[in-house]
Amino acid sequence: MGVSIKDVDEGAFRNLKAEAVRSGTRVGDAATEAFRMWVASKREVRIRDRERMLEAAKDIDRLRLGHKGEWSGTTEIRQERDKRRRS
């Protein structure tokens, strides 16, 4: 498929083109690989963020279950923040 892309950094394109020539790869194939790698890296970040969020939710549930009486995540966060400010 033929694609025109506007506003590509000239230096970045030249570097991509030079690497493609050195490796015997067509520029289109190199660009396709770069696009795929960029998308994959963004997905990895989202997956890691999701895993961290799920782990944090589990931690909050454990705290809530282990606490007698009322428990407030907001109160806990404020107390920890205040402790750090005093340090």
C-alpha cells in the first residue's frame, strides 16, 4: 500500500533510510517494522499499567479486610502524604 506521511522529522527519516540500505531492507519494510515496534511498545506500557492497577486494587482489598471498623483509602493516603511532608 502506498502511503504519504506529512511532518516526518527529516533526520529520523534519513536515519531509517540509511539503516534500511545498510541492512538490505526496503524503506517501506523498515518503516512497517518501526510502526509495529512503536505500537507494541505502547501496548506493553498499557499492560504494565493495568497490572500495577490490579495489584494496587488487591492491596487495598487486603488492607480493607485486615482493618477493624471503618477503613478509608483516602484517609490512609492523606496520612502517608503528611508523614512524608514532615520527614
